[in-house]
Amino acid sequence: MNGEILVELDDLLGAERELTDLLTRLRADEQEARSLYARLQNWKGHSANVLKNQIETFFEDMSRRIIEIEQQKLELVRYVQLMRQVDSMP
């Protein structure tokens, strides 16, 4: 039984690392997109407003997804802690 839990725990720790890497990449991409968006502030007209609205919607969606992934990661961390406690029980 111990070996099975350790394998699962290793898999969970790998998933946690992958989520951390994903969050890092998402945040970097968001920063780059915001930098590009800042350049659009000088654009005028209907097309510029449509594009700005689309980009703002994108930022809202990205922020929501980052929050969801952070919550999933926290749940995973809690589960890993539980698995460690269970593994250390006699």
C-alpha cells in the first residue's frame, strides 16, 4: 500500500509543478499582452474601440482562468498534504 501512495504522491507533486509552470507562463503572457494593449491607447475610431473591447474581454477571461487554476492548485496542495498525512500513519 505504501508504494502505491508514493507513486500517486509523486504524480500529484508533478501536477503541482506543472500548474506552477502554467501559471508562470500565463502571467508572463498576460504582462506581454498588456504591454501591447498599452500601445493601442493612441488608436481612435470605431475599429479601435471594438478591438479594445475584445482585448479587455480577453484580459477578464484570462484573469478569471488564472484565479481558477490558482484555486485548483491550492486544492491539489491540500490533497498532497492529506496524502502525506495518510502515508505517515501506521
